[in-house]
Amino acid sequence: VAFAIMAIGLVVYNIKKLGLRQFAINLISQAENMAVQNSEKMNYCIDQFIKVIPAPINLFITRDMVRAFIQKVFDEIKIALDTTKAEKIEAKEDK
């Protein structure tokens, strides 16, 4: 029981310290390192994200809302990485 309370406390601390967006990025990063299909990665992120939402707030947050938020964060990461990759390719071509 004490371990569960400490684990929950650590997760809540990380959310407050990092913010929801950064927490989602961390989950996406963890999921990307898993050797599973993309749908399983998304479900992992959603499940982990929902676990840390406090109970009173959880009543107003749907699984679809969490999915949309995580997908938006993922899309932002992908755009940033693609832009960086394109800039590096252009820099090599200019040399």
C-alpha cells in the first residue's frame, strides 16, 4: 500500500513538474521504445495518461479526449523532427 501511494505521488509530482504536454511526450517516447504495433503504443499512452488524472477530473475527461491530445502532441513532435531533418538535408546539399 505504501509503495502504491509513493508511486502515485511520484506520478502526480512528475505531472505537476513537467506539465501534461511533457508527460505525454515522455509516454510517447516510452511507447516508441516498445516492440509493439502503433495501435498498442497509442493505447499504452492513453492508459498511462488516464491513470494519473485525479478521480474528480477523470469524470469529465473521455478516452477520446486523451487520444486527441496525445495525437496532437505526437503530430507536433513529428513536424518538428521532419523540419529538422529537412533543414539538415538542405544544409548538406548547399555544401
